[in-house]
Amino acid sequence: MRRYLAVLAVLCLAPSTLLAEERWMTVLLDGRKVGSLRIDRQIQGDRVVTTQVLDFRLTRARTPLALRTELRSTESESGAPLAFYASTRMSTQENLATGEARDDGTFQVANTVGGQSKVNLLIWPTGATLAEGQRLTMAAHGFKPGTSYRLRNFDSIRQQVANVDVEVIGDEVVIMPDESRQTLHHLRQSIAGGSSDRSVDIWVDDNGFIHRSLAPLLGFRLEMAACDIACAQAPDQDIDLLRAAMISAPRPIFAAMRVAPIRYTITVRGAIPNPFIDTDEQRVKPLGDGVYVVDVGFGSRHGDEPGPLAEDTAANAWVQSDSSEVRSLAQRAAGNATTDLQRMRRMRSFLSDYINVKGLDVGYASALETIATRRGDCTEHAVLLTAMARALGIPARVVTGVVYADRMGGANRVFVPHAWAQAWIDNRWISFDSAQRRFDSSHIALGTGNGEPWRFFAAMNALGKIRIDRAMPGAALLDLPPPSNAGGPVAGGRGAP
């Protein structure tokens, strides 16, 4: 469950820069202080080095969770990329990505996740920029209201490019944390082709240096505002994101009810796209005005959902299915099973006991780290089970959604953020949940991904806007007609990107 390091996306979307050699920003979540951001900008000869250090402190079910990210870019005075460095700590281990330009124009890139390192060459994407290049681009386009253009922001953590559309809103007087008033240029940034509810608003000066930013985060408002070091390092306030992300259940969902189909009627507040996905185990019908009927566990629908993609069989930095440790554990767990279904059931059962410490202080761990520590919660279960499946040649992916809990974090009868695995068996996707020990109809899917943490965050953006109005057992539906489909069909697919 959880992983609120989606704050990283804000750093990628909002070009981070600095007025002088050092700047501090306070980090707020719905007005409560949860961290600090320190930004250094240094000119070293003909090079500009920009360093950002974000400390983000939260609690989950009263368990402290500290997240730290350090990004550093080295660029020419004109904004040409020369090197990058990204360090993230979401668990007990540091995850590291470094890149340096070579004489032939390519970048030599090294990634270390969960203790496993890989080196490869990267052809720099055309037009992609780092921090200084983004600042220079904004300043060059000017700040006349109505101006629009596109930035190609390079994400050094994932080594991917985000196409960001920028719109100049206009000049505004902004009250800063020290009560001073500054006239700043208001810009709105959004991922090209993305939904408007995920846009990031920034306020910059004439040189394109950011003084304030606002971004959505799991139904909350994430704000960063420039202030002095004493303000930025003031004590953080407790905010339990797990508790805040819970969704009240309309009724108790007893164990006997969960093993049969359930029809949910759900309202999604705000003008956001359909957050639910069709799978071989879940059907979604929009009724209009943000109301959806979600059927879970109403039988298989062979051939309705697309089969595996290339990423569902491949290793990546988090799902390290090509490592000897993952292969060995998978073979040990599967034993002499003769079918993929048997292998998945045995591995699910094995992991339910193998991960023997509930690690609520773990942000997001890779498969290899979880093998070593044997601690974590649902995402560690889902990522490791997915890795083990792929190690045995079974296509698998991580599903993000919510699941019912009788009691969690002091709350009763709630749906909580969750993750589990799906494997492609006999031409359909079948779910396996080693954290809960079984998959049942109390699981509502929001998205699927390849096991990387940012895919989990993307699917969680609708939390805080979902209300479950009704949960009806399948047995009570036998004499009812199917729901009307005023909103049209919902396309099956992969869910969050």
C-alpha cells in the first residue's frame, strides 16, 4: 500500500532552480509541514551545477516514514546537459542513477537498485533538458499571459523524457511564508496528453527561478514555497497518509461475502477520468456524473483483455527477475509444480510466510532488497512475486488498487491502498495476493504496471476522490437487470501509465 514518493514527479515537472547559491523551500501537504527542499546552484567555470535535496517525512498507521531524494544536474551555460545524478531512499537501501556525457555524444549511465548495478549507454533524447536548460527555456519564452509552449524534461531517476505543456497564466501577488508579498509569473504545467487534474502550478520570477509550486498528490495539495532555512527546517507536523487515503465501506464485507462476486456502486468526485480498469476479473460501467458500477469476481472473460506486453516478461531495476537470487527463490518456492497455475499458487503461499516482518517504515523496496530483508508490506509482496513469476517465464505484472479491511490503522470497515500481482495463465490474467494470502472480491483495481514505483503512484492519484456508495453480494443480483450504460463502454487496458 501507499508509496507517496509521487512527489518526485513534481520535481520532474517543475524545473527546479535557484536565485543564489542556496535556496530553501518548505514542503506542505494540505497546509501541514511535512518536509524541506534545499536547492544549490553553482557556476563552476563554464558549467552550471544544480543540486536539489528533498526530505519528506510522513507517517503510516503511526509508523514514521522518511523519504529522501537528491538530484544533481551539470550543464553548460547554455543549458546543454553534461551529467546527472539521482539518489532516492525509499527503504533501507539507496537507489542511485548517474550519467555522464561521452565524447561521442552518448551518455554512460549506471543504475543501482537493491544492490544490483547495471551500466549502459544512452542516446540523449532530442531536445531534452535538465534544470538549467528548463529555466533558460522558460525565460526565453517570456511571461506574457496566454503564451504556451512545450518543454521536454529529462527525468534522471527513470532516464525518460516527459513532454510538458506550459501555459502562462499571468502575473499575481503571492504571499510567501514570511508574510512578504511578491509579484510573480504564474505558469501551469501539464503532461502532454494528460488530464488537467494532474497539472502543476508554479510561480517564477523574471529569470525563471521558482518561488512557489502547487501540485496534486493522492487527493491532497502539495505545496513548496521559498523561505529561509529556519522556516524550511522547522519541525514537521504529523500527517498519516494511510489513514487519509482510506475509503469508508458502505457495509461490513464479511469473509463469506468476499469469496463470491460483488457489485460496487462508486462515485468519483471532480472532473477526472475513469480511475478504474477492466480486467479479466473486473468489469466497469460508467453511469454518468462520475458514478460507476464495478463488478469484481463475476467469472472469467477469456480474450476480453489484451495479453502480455514485452514489459510483463522483462526484468527491470525493481523487478530483478534476471538475478540468480530471484531465480533460486522462485525455483525453491515452486518446487516440482508442473503447471504455471500450480507454480503461482505455491509461490504465493511461500511468500505469505517468507516476508515475515510487516515493514510499514519501508517506502518501496526492490525484489532483491525484499529477499535480503524479508520485510515490507503489500508492494514488497507484489514486486517480489512478480519478479519470481517472470524468473520462471510466467508473464506477470503489479496491480494497484484498494482492498477491504475490517480494521486498519485505528479505522474500521475501510478500503485501503493495496497492491498485488497478476499472472498470464491459460490466456487470461489471474490475481495472486501474498500479502492478504488470497485474492477475493474485496479487491478493486485502479491500474497495472511493471513494478516500478512511479506506476504505483500514478494509479493512486484518484484516492481522496472516491466514495463507495454500495457493495452488493452477487447472490442478490440474480434477479436484477444489468446496470444501464449511459456513459458508454469502458475500454479495457493497462490503467495508469
